Amino acid sequence: MAARPSRILRRRAAFIPACRLKISAGRDDADVATGVLVLAGTPIGDPADASPRLARELASADVVAAEDTRRLRRLTRELGVEPTGRVVSYYDANESSRTPELVEALLAGSRVLVVTDAGMPSVSDPGYRLVAAAVAAGVPVTAVPGPSAVLTALAVSGLPVDRFCFEGFLPRKAGERARRLAELAAEPRTMVFFEAPHRLAAALAAMADVLGDDRPSSSRRRTGSRRRWRRWRTCWATTGPRRCAAS
């Protein structure tokens, strides 16, 4: 009599409905050949920061899932590598629909590389859903370490770095943003936020209103490979950079 699939495997199949998990009687999951999911950190400004391993992975992966395929082409050109595998887009709008397709490729034995525009996938970027689905399907997951915007900002901020927390992007709507900041008002650790340039002034103003105008802030602006750093207290948003900022 053929062995019945375990409850764990049935839950995995339910988690990824579009992926077909082939289960053979008498075979352990470890015996089924699968691919590997690789998350690769990409440069956050200067292509020279890319690691040799990133270049090798880009050249050899069976599938490269990129947040922006145009930026990927620019990066590979600057690194002097040519992907030999299939290149697909993988960004916020198609992350849910593309994930089952990529898991199927992994289960078929492919090496799938995920890269975003800058930094490490999954950190305020696409990747989390695929990692969760790969883990649920028993697929090995590894990473190519690379530049980190969070750690880089902390290192040069001049703020305490022995304890910190990462809060990602604040909500876009003013009311939701104020409520989120109110939840963080008593946070004693250094906080790291991401923010789009066109929303930075509004975010700093909200921080001044909720967190107080004497809590230090640090921000990094990047244009291509040119980096510009600005340090200020949250009062910058209301009194202007000449009175509160040092560059």
C-alpha cells in the first residue's frame, strides 16, 4: 500500500497551491533533487562594491529574478558578466503571482537567484514571499552577502549602534504615519527608517511633531555612485537646514 503524505506535506501543498509536489512512496524529501534559492545583495550606489561571488551567481544561475530587469542589465554590463539563465521580473506588483512559478523551477532543480535594485532582497524589497514558500517546500535557501543600506547608515550616523531597530518605510498617509510614530515614541534604541526623497520633508516634520525636535536624525541621499550625507536633528523640518544641519 502506498504511503500517505504526511500532514506537514499536505500543509505545504496548501501553502503553494500552484506548485505540484511529487511525493513518491518510500522516499524521503531529502532524496528528491531540488534547486537552491539564492538571495544576493547588490550595490547600494557604486558597482565597485559588488562582490566577485555576486558576479559568478549572475553568470551561472538558471533563473535570475530581478526587481527591475533594466537595472539588472546595467549592473551586469558594469560588472562585465552575461547571465546565461532566464531573466524574469520580480517586483511588488507581481511578487504574489510570480512566486509559485519560481518555486516550481526550484523543485525542478533550478538555481534561482533573486536580486533587487539595491541591497538585500526581502529587506523592504521583494523576496520574503519566495523565501517563505521555498522553506515550506523544503528548498534550500542561501544568500550572497553584500552592501547594506541599514548598516551603512548606522555606521556613519554618529548615533549609538549597540542596540537598534529597523522600521522600514513609514505609512504614506499622514494619520497612519503619526500613529506609527506614536507607537515608537518611547523606543530607546536607535531607529532606522527608509523614506523616498519626495516624502522626506513630510516624514521629518512628523517625527519632529511626535518624537520631539531634539531627537537626532541622520539621512543618506544617493544619486548613482555619488553619495551625499546630511546630519540633522528633527527640527530641520521646521527650522531649516542652515540652523540645524551639518554636512
